[in-house]
Amino acid sequence: MTSGTRMSMKTNGILTPIAMLWFGLAWANPMAHAQTKPPLPHARLNVLASRNSVGALNLEDAQAAGTIWVQAVGRRRGFQLDSRFEISDSLETTRKRIEESSVDLVILDIVEYVKLAPLGLLQPFVAMARGKTGKVQNYHLIVNRDSGVASIADLRGKSVLSYSRVAVDLGGMWVETLLNDRHLGRAERFFGSITRVTKPSSACLPVFFGKLDACLVDSAGWDVLTELNPQLASKLRIIATSPAYLEGVTCVQVNHKDFREELMQSLLGLDQDPEGRQILAIFKGDRVVAITDQDAASARELWTKYLSFAAPPASAGRPAGGQDLRRP
């Protein structure tokens, strides 16, 4: 589906959960669209989200949730917004829209931001935060305590399950740099298999039960799992932890000047009311936090280091399924 295509919120005659949210909000606030006197000031807000930034979220749901969110921004801050929410189908499309100033907010995964930042047209604005670690995430390489594995070098020929909430595989890149630093070769030849899974539990539980050898999960996923089931922490052991990485970023196009402070406050307050919390839940976040370019420094360093010995992975930035990611 190309950028800017309007998507229906109704499938086979049944309203999707996003559509139900939309209509529920309308019924809860019947005056939301009523004319206000004096008229509300007009402002524009064109939002472009990269396909990678919405991860495994269904495109229809992402489009509908984004539209609801943009309209909510205007209602909260007293603006009549001339707005659009679109999903870009490629990095080149995103680059073109930024260069021609036809977009005001741009939502990117962190590698896309690193690639586009040299244009000098993006100002990092906010990021989605999850769990205790907030705006950044560590990645943990985890084994069963009974396995006898003490370091990554002991995993030669072993099977690894990998989980990441976002499409860009920061955890996988970090593991590649660990192997490279220890002169152990590339991951696809060192491990017996590397399989991407879509839930942190799907990564950890097979290792817990001794069916597979190791897993890679982000800190937010690990924290939730171990809080729900403390036995996981007692039976599993972290043998390596990555630096903290920013996974995604929402940027302002530098030529956008309208109501920046009001926009920032609206975004930072998404978790303060039920409507905002529902939107956060759709995008799998807990809250929104302010960021600067400096927050991207560790991810930029990782990407640069990774490219020094490896070509960009064929699957980088694509939503993950349950596939084996080894490449010949």
C-alpha cells in the first residue's frame, strides 16, 4: 500500500477495535465537532510515519490510530487542525517529503533517523517510552542456568531466539558486534540458528524449559516477564547486556513553526487521560518523553560499528515474523 492511501476502518461489515475507539470517543464527547465561537485558530499538522516505525502493527490499525491521535492533539490544545496522518512505504519517499517540507512531524525507527539526520532538516522531538528504562532499551543475551554456558563464545552452534518490539534489529546488530570483537565470525555462521519471534515470552520460555539454548530480549520485555513470573529470573541467567539504545524517534521538520510548545505538551501528556492511554497502547508504549539528538548517540555508534564489518542486513527494518534469519 502506497503512502497517503486512505484506509477503511471496517472489514467484512465488522468495525475494527480502532474504529470502535473512534466512534466511542465521538459518543463520549458529542460536542467534539461542534462549531465553537469564537472560531478556533487554524494550524496544520501533517504527520508521516515510516512503515518500519509501526513495527508489526497492522497498517489499517496504525493509520486509524494515527488519525485519531492527530485529531486529539487539536482538541486538547484548542486548535482547528488541517491534518493528515500517512504511512511512508520507503526511506526515499520519506526523504523526499522531508526535503520538500510537505510534512511537519516524522516518526522513524532509529536507524532511519541516523540515515536522514545529515539532511539537517529534522529536530528530534519525542520518543515512545516503555518499562523502567524509559526512552532507551538494553538488550539481554540470556541462557538457562543449568546449561553451563558462561559467555557468548560458548554458544557456537547453538540455537538462539531473538525478540525485538521494533522492526530494526538493534539487538541482533549488537550481538554481531560482540562476535566481531571476539573474532568469532558472523552470527549466521557462528550460531546453529537465529529465529525471530514476536513476543518476549516466545523467546524466553523455550530456554526456561531447556528446549533451546539462548534468547535475546529487550529490557522492557524481560522486566515484565520476570515480574509476572519470578521463576524465570531464578532459572535463567543474563550473560551479556548491551548499551542502552533509543529505538525510535518523532522529529519536527525544521520549517514547521506552528504551535510547537502546545504540540510538545500534548504529546508529553498522552498518558494523562484514557484516550491518550488507549492510543499509547496501540503503539505499544507507556508514555512519551522529550529527547534530543544526543539520545541517538549510542545507536549511531552501533550502526557505524556494524557497517564497518557488515553490509546492511537484507531483513533490516522489516517487520519480524517467526523466520530463521541466517543468510548464506
